[in-house]
Amino acid sequence: MAFFLSFEIKKMKKEIDKYVSDVLKKKRYEMKWSQQQLSDYTGLSKGFINCLENCKKPERLNVFHINLFAEVFDCSPREFLPEKPI
């Protein structure tokens, strides 16, 4: 039972990370910004942004980052989360 629960949590985490990644990439493309420009606006490294957008190290993503991206893109942090639970 614990293994199954652990597997389901990991699966949900991957799905939510992918969702946030897709929104981040979409918003950056809409602004016609490079990863370097987003890096300059946020103070986060280009490598970190690349990792987030490609789900390479999504465990580093946290609420601070979502809030920062919302500030830079002038939107609500809620836009980075799905309307319904995944």
C-alpha cells in the first residue's frame, strides 16, 4: 500500500511540475523573451530556468518562484496552477 501511495504521489508531482513548466514556457514565448531575458528579469540563472522549463530539476520549484514569475509576467500566481487538482 505504501509503495502504491508513493508511486501515485510521484506521478502527481510530475504532472503538476509539467503543468507549471508549460505555463512558464507559454508566458515566456508570449512575451517573446529568451531564457536569458527571463533570467535577467527574475534574477534566477538561465540554467535554472532551463531546468524548470524542461522538468530536469522540478523539485527545486517552490511557491517563491511561482510568485516571482507572476510578478514578472504581471499575472496572478494562480495562473501557474491548474484550475482543478491533477
